[in-house]
Amino acid sequence: MRRVLLPLHISDEAAPPGAVARRFSGLSMGTSWTVHLLDNATPGRAGSADLQQGLQQQLDLVVAQMSHWSDDSDLGRFNRAEAGSWHSLPAAFCEVLGFAMHVAHASSGAYDPCAGALVNLWGFGPRQRYDQPGFQSPTPETVAFLLSQQGRRRLELDLPARRVRQPGGLLLDLSAIAKGYGVDRLARYLDSQGIRHYLVEVGGELRGAGSKPDGQPWWVMLEQVDSMAATISHPPEMLLALHGLSVATSGDYRRFFQDEDDGARFSHTIDPRNGMPISNQLASVTVVHAECMAADAWSTALTVLGPEAGLALAEEQGLAARFLQRDGDGLRETLSSQMLAMLDE
């Protein structure tokens, strides 16, 4: 059995007569991106080569400003900057960091873009990774020391002036929001080109607008957990009409490692409040939102908070969220009231 999620607001703008479906793709942020769109070859519209270049440039900008994998990015330079120094931020970087700090405050630190040092410590950063020879998970003493250091390193963000202060040793990591923002940038670019019907995807995060040539919305299936594990009992599949909406999923099954000594499983999602990988039995959280940047960041925050506190925050923020919690040999599903309102029954 499949269930269907429908947007609460539907545009009556139909696909243009004679529109042709076109596909564009490329690589960015260590993953792939894909754009499906409808084009009716309006005079003055950019050609395929120009559209491909324009789309790629949107993601190149995100990497140049916000990549924690590149020492030459604006973020990389900030992370290495002297204590007490102020830095002007490009508009996109400032927009993303500002929203990230908003989610950090609203989630009481369950999501924190300033937790890059903790992410690195657990081997999920660009160096000394968990999948490289010689890596060892940190001791509780090392984690506690780093947490004590972070407590004295407060980020100062001056949004009106678009500048930020490096307190010394603070490492920003925007990986839990940058892909979503990249999706939004692709969508904005298509809008600027007069393209109103499209499906955008970057590394599994999606945003859709308008409809397909047959008038149907862009149907996508919400991400399943442990889809290859036949012994896991799943809730029924859920299809989403991605019409004027974005969707992002955070899960403990995407990246993790197991300790060689005791077999303990460590997720790549770190709780910045205690410095440890999450262990709250949440397998995944999916958030549906108008902006993919928001869906991306909120799905991470809700995952860290866990099923009860996460659901409470989703209700408080009016978020459409789906929680999948490990329960014995199966998965237990919980939907926020906003997600339930989208369910077509």
C-alpha cells in the first residue's frame, strides 16, 4: 500500500503548451545534482549549454563560499583566522549562516553550525576520517575537553553588517544545510530564467515546482530506511507531490562506523550538546518545507533531539515532519500534525 502527501497550496499555472522535457546534471559538493525541467523555447531563453553552465555556477558559488573541505573557501579561511578577527561575508554565506544560527537557537543547540571541531574529532570531517587507516574513536576525556573549549568560543554574527568574528579556534561546518541551500539556488536560477516547471535534486535533497507535461506533479517517494534489509519491517511507502515544496531527510544509516573492539555503532550525526554521536533510536527524519535549506537544517536538528523532543519542536515550529524510530525488528512511524494535514486519505 502506498500513501500520498499533497501540498496544502496548489498553483493553477499549467505546463506551457508544447513544452519539452530537458535534463541537466553534474557534480558538486562530493555528490551529483540533477535538474528536470520543462522548456517551451521562449525567445531570449538561455540555450542548453548556457543553462548547464548557469546551473553549475550556482553550486560552484556554494562550494567557493561554504565548503569545509577546501582551505581556499571563505569558510575555510574563517576557520583558520586569528582570534578576535572580524570577517566580511558574501551575501550567500551570510544568509546560510544566519539561518543556521536561527535553527541552533530554536533547537537549544541540538543543531550547531559551530560544531565543526566535534565533527572532525569523530572522523566525519575532511581529514583523519573514520574510514582511513589508523583512525580511533575519541575517548570521553577528549570529547569533554573539546566541549569545554567550545563553551568559551562564541560566534559573533553581525547580520546587518554581514560580518562575523572568529573567537579563536572555532570551526564552522555547514554541511547539514549547504546541500539544501544549493537546491534553493538552482531553483532561484531557474525562476530567474522564466522556468516555472522543474524538479531539482542535489545529493538526495529535492525541490519541485509546477508540473510535468502530462499535468501530473513531480512525484517523489520519501526515503526508505535500510531498504536492502529484508528483515526490517517498514511502514507503507509514502509518495509526495513535490509541487512548490522541498524535502530533505537525515538518517543514521547514511554514514557510520563500528568500533573494532566492542562493535559499538557511531552515527555521523553528532549531538553538539554532549559531543557524542546520536543514540536515540531514530533511524531518519524527513522534513517537507517550502525552502530546501530549511528542510535540510531542521531535519538534522529534529534527528538530534529524538522522537519526543523532536516532535515537540516540529509542532512548535509548524514543520511537516516524519519520524522513523527503530523498534525491535521494525520501524515505528510518527507524523507531525502538519505532515498529517498533507496526507490524502
